[in-house]
Amino acid sequence: MQDNLLFSRRTFARAVGAGAILAAVPKLALAATPQSDVRLNANENPYGPSPAGMRAMTDALRTVPRYPDDLSEALRSDVAHLHGVNPNQVILGDGSSDILRLAAAAYTGPGKKMIVPDPTFESIALHAATCGAEVTKVPLTAAYTHDLDKMTDGALVYVCNPNNPTATITPKAALRAYLDSLPRTTTVLVDEAYHHYVTSPDYESVIPLVATHPNLIVARTFSKIYAMAGLRAGYAIAQPEAIERLRAQQQFDAMNVVALAGARASLADTDHALLARKRNSDTKVWLAGELRKSGYEMLPSEANFVMIQLKGEVKPLIAQMRMKGVHVGRLFPAMPRSMRVTIGTPEEMQRFVDAFRTVIST
Ligand code: PLP
């Protein structure tokens, strides 16, 4: 599948060696300047979208008088081609948050149970609660994987792989066995927002399993590796009946023309995505070394953020870091002694390390 080819060893090596690409990456407003605050709190990609994506978005401004139908069909077709599925197995969303909301609306409600790991990205559970569902939180295992054996009896189950905020993965064999074991009456939404950052051989995307699992929905986003968080673009892959059930909850024309054009061009620019992955990985290795020098460890990270294990409560540190102009992730009540930090540029991470060393020594 092209999606896997995107990160084959061969293409990765080619991208890593491509100094010309590095030079072509535009300096974005997002990158920190010494005067500005450093935002390491939302798992954004500090390097910005593909230059081809930027051009496509600028060009798309000319088309704003028109509704987005044609472009919408074109992106659905691109996504279908990428994953080797039919376009009727793709739904586009106004960010993958939109997909999560649609799933909660379509599959939960009063008298129905939604199961989520804890901690995780909270949005789908909040939507399910709004729909009147009972939400059950299942703590992660000691290895910070999903405790899948305890996530079996809901109408809808959320699996976040890699998981936000821990950046850990649930291994592929366990996830496969789990999907095979579930009754068809339980729908599983696997959120693969951070898919492109994973390097572990123990991980796989479950998109190929959609063919054999009518109760599986897989969500992806353009907000992370494609650096389009502000535009709002995402999608889901599932069997046609599940896609129709999601669509019944959605407004018409959920994605705008600028986001659609940027998403199409970004999907095609695989080298740019590879470069973002390589930079993230290099900076993460550097950060782990710096933290170790100060006596701190982080959980094994398979994403564009890390979970640092503290020696005390995170809450006061979040505030102290902010006073120093460094914004780090929020409190996750299930892990009050851990700090989630997005991997920014090397300059941003140097500022993080300097501020972190100051606040832990005061
Ligand atoms: N899923 C996970 C696991 C996330 O961490 C996030 C955002 O951080 C989202 C979904 C939402 O992404 P989007 O910007 O596509 O709505």
C-alpha cells in the first residue's frame, strides 16, 4: 500500500540524504523567536505544511466563491487510492475531531456504553457523554498500553494508537487479536493521529483490517505530520455502511476548499512528511539525552511529543514553565506526576530544557 511505501526504508534513506529538501523548507512564523513564547502544548508540527501544500492553498483562495464538492470528491479519491479502498469507504472531516464527534453521535446515546482508555485524548468521551452515553474509563496497563481485555463490552470503544498523552503504542499482535475477538455489535474507533511518527516494528496501522472488520473505523488527521492543524482536515476509513452511518450525522461540505487543496498537495509530498518525521525523531533523541543528564526519564515515545516522568506534581510546573514563556501540555488527572511536551524545533527544545532545569531547581 502506498501509505506504507511512504515510510519504506528506501524512501526514508533518500529523504534523509536530501539536503536540498532541508534548504527548501520555508521558515515559518510558527518557529520560535527569542522574544516569543514557545508552544509545546498541542502536539503541533513546528515545521509547517509542505511548500507544495502552501502553494495549493494560496491558489485555492481563488475558488472560494464555489462550494467544495469537486475538491471534496478529489480528496476522497486520493485518500481511497492511498489506502487501497473504495471512495465510499472514506469520509472527510473538519479535522479528525469531527470524525470523533460523528462516531460518538452515530454509535452512542442514552443506555449505551462508551469505553475509553485512561489517560487518552478526551474528546470522543466528552461527545459520548453529551449524547447521554455512560462512559467507562479503563486505566492503561503498567506498560502504558491499552488494557484491551477490559475494553470489550461497549457500544463504542476508542483506541488511540499511538496514545495521547503517553506517546506509547498498543502492540499490533494484541490489537489484531482484540479486533478479531470483538462482537460485531461493538464498534471500535482506532485513532491513528500520530501514525506517521511511529518507528517501532511492534506497531501497525489497522486500516488494512477494515476489509474484514465491519465494526472498525480508523481516523487520521492532517494536523500532525502534515502540519495543517489550523485548517481543520481529517478523515476516516471504514466499510461503506459505517461511513454512511457517520455521514448521516455530518453537516454538508464539512471541509473547506483551502483545507482540501492543502490536504491533496500535502498527501502527495511524501518527502516533506519524511523530513518532518526525521527532524522530530532527531530532536526527540537529543531531548531524551538532555533530560537524562538532569536525572529525568520519559516514556518510550512513538509520537511528536513525550511524557516526562517527574519527581512531583506537574500542576505547579506547568504554571512555572509558562511564566518562563514555555507552554507545556495540560494536566492529565490519571498521571499527575507526568508532563506532556510536544517536540518543537531544536531551538524551541533548547528553550524548554533551559526553563525546565530552572524550574526543577527552584
Ligand atoms: N486525535 C488525537 C489522538 C489527538 O491528539 C488530536 C489532537 O491533538 C486529535 C485527534 C484531533 O486532531 P484534529 O486536529 O484532526 O481535530
